[in-house]
Amino acid sequence: MSRDEVLIVGAGPVGLSLGILLARQGVPFQIIDQTTSQAKDSRAAGIQPRTLEVFEDMEILMPFLQEGVKVVGVNIFSGQDRLLHAVYEGFDAPYPFIIDLPQRETERILIEHLDVNVQRETALNNLELHDTHVEVMLKKGADDFASEEFAYVVGCDGARSTCRKLLEIPFPGSEYPAHWIVLDAKVTWDFDSQEINIFPHGDGIVATFPLPKDRMRITIERKAGDETPPSFELALQRMRERISPAIELEEPADLSPFIIHHRQAASYRKERVFLAGDAAHLHSPAGGQGMNTGIQDAYNLAWKLGLVMKGIGQEALLDTYHKERHPIAKEVLALTDRMTKIMTVKSPALSFIRNAFMTIAGSLDILKKPLPKRLSQLYLSYGKSDIIVDDAGEHTPSAIEVGKRAPDHCVSQNGKEMRLFDLFKGTHHTLLQFGGKKGAHDFYSVSHPEVRTYHLYRDRSTFQTPESLLDVEPSAHTHYGISKPTAVLVRPDGYIGYIQSPLHQKGFETYLQKVFCS
């Protein structure tokens, strides 16, 4: 009820992640959800490599690694014949795998790390926008209404988002024609239960995903016109028909029908209200992108909202949320839409062409390696904007780009080996000044409280200040493709906001004015 607070509507993985991220910024918030409890089924299960890096930065990664199933391979079959085996490998990342964990467990872990209690059975009933705040009407319980005021509101309230509807933001897209069944069970069969298995079929695709405790998430596309009520027996029958008659299922749970959409909100922001996660974009589950994209919405928005709420950041920062995240979700939607259509074709001729291509791709790294890289979300780009600037000209590094994630690497500080990700961790910006091949020493100092500066030397004889990092072989210079003296500014979300070469302090200070208040 304070104009100094943020209201988060929705306590799924996106809203809970946003709450944790705002808390570490020191920003007060409330989080509401109309449900009586957290998710009880598995729902979104796959956590991609980039999201694992986000969780590491949030200091909540370990429970996911301990409790989830590590998945490194994806198989595509025709009946019992494997057409393609794609492996999560060759990534420039500390976690080159998927973690599969039921959404209920993801939510439990996030709630355990949240500093405030979720206000359950509390729904957003109305909102009114003002220049300095948002006035909301909350419905608490059956018939208790309360008017409250917040500085900002973030709608993380899912596909049927009340926030989006109240703001009258268009949500164009469509429903896929197929209907589906989903369930969790123990599966007895002759396939690898520790990898993702996809079985396209003329009557409908079947896909399985490993879960903890030797269970699997199973999704089954229903044959057109099949009106048989969903049941465990029906799921088993369809798997035997489309994969193998020897399949056995045990201990089924969480069986339900579902349909899938592909939609995207026309805008992620209207004045002081933002949309994130499924409220902003709905994906086919192909590729396990939806929840991951939503969590990274929160990761992008939180640091910007935090700086503005504390009076440190420029108000224009908030405009970059839509500018950066909307194109990303559009790209991901296009990818998942293509995957869905390819895997669900019913024409025998098109199925033959697809299977032939998969067979060829399965034998050629150049064809099968790109897909896991795309799905990992490690290589997405925000492009250039007001706060993503390349000031390096012809000296632009060959292995990094502004608007892309800054890669990890090992360096040495005071004789102790550490990762660049350790330096990035937190709510600050990180300025890395590289000496280049000739070991330039004309580094400049930065006194801004939101920027931490480090100098990377390749010569031990110059390794002397608290800000100095010894760039041991194989060097970060090489990893980043840097040969000339270069400055690289990494944002709190791990993306590169600014690259500069040659080094000049005035240019860097000019850039900072785009982000921070003077």
C-alpha cells in the first residue's frame, strides 16, 4: 500500500524470480496470487543453460542442480529407429545441459529464497494509472476489496493475464489445432530415460522428458477427431501404438488435457505497468523455452526497475525493457512455431522429407549442433540501443558483441583463481579494462558507486593493485577476441552494454549518463 513499493501480480516462476531480484536491489515489493497454493503439478520442467546462469547469479542454483535431472541429449525417432541424436555440448558455458525439475519444485525453491510471503487468494480486480503511481483494487478472499497504491505494477499473471486485459494490450496470435494429453509416470521401455525423446507419428507426436525419481513427463498429441476422454489407459494405448507395444507405465499422476498457443503482447509496458512471462508471450512447449524466456524477462527488468526506484537510474531505462525483450520473445516464438509445425506434420510426403532430413542431420555436426545452441538461450542478442553501444570501431573484439551475454572465463586475483562470473555477480555494472597484447597501462579509474572496475594484465610484473587481474593462459583476452586496449562494460544481467577501444574515460562517462542520473 506504499507508493515506494512494486506490486508483482502472479507467484509463478517469473513473479517469484522477480521478487528475489528486486529484494537484492533493496526494492520493497508485494507479491499476490489468486490461487490458494503453489503449483501442484510438473508443468514447465526444463531449465535451460542460460537460466541456470541466472540462478547462479541469484545464489539459488545449488538446489536445482541437486534435485533436478541433468539432461544432455535429445533424440528424434521414427518408431523405434533413431533419426537424430543432438547433444548439449560445445557451449561456452559453465552449465552445458538442461535441468529437468517439475514446476512445483521450482516454485518451492524460489519461495524458500523469497524475503516476503506470497499473499494468496488475492487477485487484481482493477487498476488506474497516474503520473506518479498506480492505484489498484485488490480482491482478497471471497468479498474483501481493498484499494492500494504502488510505484509500479508487474503482471506475471500468466496466459489469461488480468493486467494485460485491464490495460487493453492486444495479444495477437492463435491456438494450434491439435489437442494434447500430458501426464507423469514411470516408464519401462528400451529407450534412454535420461534424455529427451521425441516420436513424430502420423496420428500425433509423443515426447518424453526425464524427471527426478525415475519418472518422466509424457506429452501425447491427440489424433484429429479423437474425442475419447483423457485417461491413463488412453495414454498407454497411444504410446504403444506409436512407439512400441512393449511399453509399460506405472504410478501415473497429473494427467490432464491441454491445448497450446503462440501469442505475443503488442507492448510489454504501459506507463507504470509491465508484463512478463506468459502474460507477455505464449509459446508452444517445443524446445522448453517459455518459462526460461519469462525468467529472463524478470532478470532484464529487475535491475532497471531497481535503479529507477532508488533514484539512481534514468527513467528512460524502463523503455528499454520492451525494446530488448519483445524482439527476443518474437525470435523464440518463431523458433518454437517452426519446431512444432515440423514435428506435427501429418502428410506422408512431408513426414518422409522431414525424416530424411533428420537422418542426414543426425550424421553431420554442422546440421545437428545449432539446435541445442539455439535452445540454450546463451546466444540471444539485444542488438544495439540507447544503452547498448559499440564504441570500438575497427578494434571491436572478434569474439564478443554488445547486446550479447558476456562469457565466463578464469582469471587470477592476488594469486587466487576466480571466474569472471564471480566478478559479475550482484546488482552492479562491471567494467573490464583489457591491456591488450602490448600490455597498455593507461587504464582509467571509475568512482561511480554502481560500477566495479577491474584491470586485466597479461604480465605478472604489472600485477599490483586491488583492481588488477592477472590474465593467465588461456587468456580472457583470447577468449573475448581482444588484442588492443579495450573496455567492456557488463550489465547486472550479464549482457555487454558497452565496448570501447581505444580507452578514453570521457567516452565511458558519456555512456554512463545514458544509464545513471547525474
